[in-house]
Amino acid sequence: MDAPSSPAGEPDIAHVASAFADPRRTRVLMALADGRALPAGRLAEEAGVAASTVSNHLAILLDHHLVRVEQQGRHRYYRLASHEVEGVLEALARLAPRTPITSLRQHTKAGALRNARTCYRHLAGQLGVHVFQRMLEAGWITGGDGRHRPEIAGDRLSAPGKGGQYRLTAHGAAALAEWGLPTKALDQRRPLRYCVDWTEQAHHLAGPLGTALTSRLFELGWISRGTVPRSVRLTPAGEAGIAAIGPTSATA
């Protein structure tokens, strides 16, 4: 007869939190926050961590179940262990103070991230806000104007939006289907998720549709990875495609 299992105690928050206490480890996690799987060398480069120490930091993150590793041939690739880790990073980002910019390199990085970046697998920054605004103006999405309204509960900077006002319209679903987005992402019955962009203080698309849209824009070559981690570049093809968003796009 099997011995009865011991009852579970309180969650050991301090144990998990200790993995976030080193800024080098948080930079590693942030470098993975756009959903990619990266080898240790690339992670060290993107996170600004010495190659000689990144293995030790990854071992700690693995031990705390914050990342997982995948073997592909002779190479090992690391990615965030779950969406829950993304949620923790989002929550910490809302609580953390902004660091001052003290160098030209930091200024260049901050500018690149404000222009266009991935925000936990969806498009953010000026480009993300612009695309969302174009979709609203074209009638692809309805239910709001895309503006941050601090007087409304749940509409907080650098946070997932709590309102359920946004919906994908039939016209928008048809237009995005022409772009090649999967049918499962084009649900018109459920409210769309959004984030209040912390640099632009306006809404950008999030959730399953935001993730599917960003993934498809990469596939189409409309956006590409920038040299700054999490930054995105708009290509000429993408500039033309986004400029064409409009009421007649789905039937053109």
C-alpha cells in the first residue's frame, strides 16, 4: 500500500524570486520574452552577459523552472519555460522603476525599442500602436479609439488592458484572412486583448490575435529583427502593406 503523500504547503515565492534578483538573469529572460529559442552564445550577446558566466545563470534559471532547454543536433537552445514566466516579467515591469539613460548606446537602444519592438510576442512601440490605430480607422476592429484613458480602472500603463470593448469585425477577419492569418485567431465572438503601451501611452493589440499578426508579419517579410534585442524593423514591403490597410483592403 502506497504511503499517503504529504500535503502541499505555502508556495515558496522567495525561492523563485531569488532567480530574478540578478540583473544579468533578468536580461536573459527579457531576451527570450519574444518567444524565441536561442543558444547560450547568442543569449549572452543579446543580454549583455559575459559568455563565461551565462551558463551559470542559465543553470540557475533551469533549476527554478523559468527556462527550458531543447536539443537540436549538437546545439542546445533555451526558451522561457511557460507563458506564466512572461506574466511574471510583465508584472515586474509594471512595478520596476525606469533606469536613467546615461550613454549614447543606451539612448540608441531606447530609441529602437520605442520605434518598434516585440512585447511578449506581439508588436509594440510606435509601430504597434500605429498598426492598431490603422485597423481601428479601417473598421477591422471596433469598440474604442486606441487611446489610453487613465481615469478608467484597468487601463494602466505597461499593463494588459482590462476592458472588453474591442472586437474583430467581419471585415477585419476577412482582411486578415487574406494576409494569411490562421482561422482560429480570427474569432469575432470574444473581446480582443490589448496592452497599454508604456512608451506611447496608447493601446496596441495583444493576445492570440496580436501574436498571430506579429508572427505573420515576420513570415511575410514586412518586419524583421533589429540589432537591439526585442527591437523590430519595418521593411519597405511592410510599409506598403500597412499603408494599404483601409476599408477596401479586404476586397481590393
